[in-house]
Amino acid sequence: MKIYDYQGRKNICGERVHEARCKNRLSQADLAARLQIKGITIERDSVSRIEIGTRFVADYELMVLSEILGVSVAWLLGKE
């Protein structure tokens, strides 16, 4: 599967994931652990790559990230 870049990034939610994670005082490892509890197979380094925009984020991952971080999917996508 070819994954295309959007303005040099593989996702548009990374900066907001970082912002919400820090606001919730979670480490990248903590966020990865919470994602794993919800059934998303992800490691700490993948959370880092999401935040810097070098990892694609699937729609189901975005949904679970919003739930864990207490924000809307629209907010993660920069629409709010």
C-alpha cells in the first residue's frame, strides 16, 4: 500500500496528539499502554512517530486516541 504525504507529513493529527498527551500528563509509553489496553497494537516509538508526523494514523486509531485523550476527532484533525 502506498501512503502519500500531506504537506510533508503522513498525518495531520500529530501535533494535536502531542498537545493533548502533554495536557493529560501522559508519557508516550503511558499513551501506548492505554492504546494497547483498548486493542491498538502500538509501541512508544510509534507514538513518537505519530507526533512528529512520520507515521500514518488509521481512522480506528484516531477514534481511540480521541477517547483516551478526552478530545474530539475533529479537534485532533484541526477542525475545532
